[in-house]
Amino acid sequence: MGNSAISIAAPFKGVMKQIAEVTVGAGGAASIDFQNIPAEYTHLMFMGSVRSEEAAVQDTVYIRFNGDAGANYTFIYSRVLGDSAWTNATGSRAANEIRMAYVEAANSIANAFSPFTAMIPNYANTNKFTAIFSDSFAMRDRAADNDLWMVKGNGYWEDTSAVDQITISLGGGDDIAEHSVFTLYGIKEDPGGMNGPGVSTDGALVAFDGTTGRKLKEGSGFVDRGNPATPDFDIGNLITDGTTRDLDLSGIIPVGTKAVVLHLSVRDGLTNQILYVMNKGNTNFQNVAITRTQINNISNDNTVVLGVDADRKSSYNASNTVWTICNITVGGWFF
């Protein structure tokens, strides 16, 4: 069998986005049901701060996928106790759900809510069973060291359907307690979009351009636009009437851009004709960038760095004249 070549991209390019969060209200909840989970992510993760209303010092957490209550689950979980004694691991085949964790219950120490995390890799992949692994902790009534339980769980849903629903319930038959919180996150590769810096192998800050996926300069946060063939704005699409107007850069720069490099070029038959560019909302002509005609029919150029708002817009104001050249070109941007 031949060797397989593996290409590894050193910088981290993943982003995590909150999909949904549930906080249990007064009276508790029989279960937590995340429905209509979008398939756009690579992995799922959920985190919980959980307590049960069962009259005991711990309760068990169960998980089902897509509402499937059939005998289609396999799981194993193990506990390590605070006195370092391992209990026997417990597993089950052809189960109706996955037992994943132990959490505090009504007779546990007051105000203790168990931390609980779980990962579901490749949840939308229809070529494999859905796998899950989790970690949780409960200190129960804290009467002795062996009351402190750390639990690790692993399981399969033996179905190749993409996961679009996750149901969480407790094993004791009682409700999930008020103030318990469950948060579902999606994780996916970020080709850029200024959605998140990464770290290269030498520890330098790295970011990625949202349009091209191109790696930015390490440590700088700057994206070089490249080599545009023509100006982005000229006398054909700029309104030159001495009025401050929006400069919409959203078709050029990615979401998350904080500032943009603009190359300005002007020419006119009159001197002292001015092209201003400024942060959107600025009404005074003090904190602005300027280029102006200084000699008749001779071009004057300038390069400026300008802030943009969340909609990726700035503003411009061009003198009311018949310009020969009035060009604005994006040279790059900062995240």
C-alpha cells in the first residue's frame, strides 16, 4: 500500500459560534431539546452547568439524537473518585440513549451545578456513525474524598443521518433544576473573514482574508489587496457635488475590517479642488484625509488609512467641479 501525502496548515483557522442557549426557568425542565441544528458546521460542542431535582446526591445525563428512541446507541463511561480509586467502567450496547455524565442533584451541596462539556465531531457527515465524548464533575454531598466524581463518557449513535436535533434528559425521572444552563456551539473552518486570528508554529499572530482565504502577514493583521486593474471608484460612480456621501466598501473588504488603506488620485483644470475621505458620521472637516489639485491639469496622489463602520462604509466629499480624474482604490485592510 502506498504512502498518503498529508498537507497540514499550521495556523489555526477554526471559529466557534454560539447556535443556541437554554437557561432553565422556575419549575425546572423535563429535558432540553436543541432542534433544527444547521448543517453548516464541522463539529458541535455543548457546555452545561447542570443540577437535577432528584432527591439524591447525583443524577445521570442522557442524550438522544434526532428523536431516535430505538436501540441504536452504544456507550461507555468511567468514573475516577477523589480518593484515586477507579470504579469499574460501565458500558451498554443496543441502548435507547447514551449515558454521558453524572451531575449534582437535590441532596448535593447547595448551589453546586456540575460543569458538563461534550463534543460531537463531524455531526453532519452522512458516511459514518455519530460519535460523542464528554467530561463532567460532581462533588455530591462532599462528605468524603470518594464523593468527588470525575466522569468521562463516550458513545455512538449507530446511524449515518446528519444530526439536526439533540435531546438531553436526566436518568432519575426528575426535572433539570432551575438555573441550569446549556449552550450549543458550532465549530467550522474559517477561510478568513477576519473572524479569528490563529497562531503559527512559531507563536506569531496569524489571520486570514475572508474572500480569498489568503494568509495575512504574521503579527500585522494587514491584508494586501493585490493588484486591481482599475480604480474601485471614479468619476463614473462618485457624485462630485460638495456633499458628504457614503463610500460603500462592502463589496471589496470582508466582514470584520476595522480600517482600510485607500489610494486617492485627482486631476482637474482648477487648483485647490479637494477630495475628502473620512469615517462615516464625521460632519466636520478636521479629522479627515485630503488630496487636492495643486497645479492645473497635473495629477496629485495620496495614500491614507481610514476607519470603516460595521457595515464596511466610510464617507467621501468631492468638490463640485468637472474632474478629469477622481479615483479611489482600496489597497488593503486591517482587521
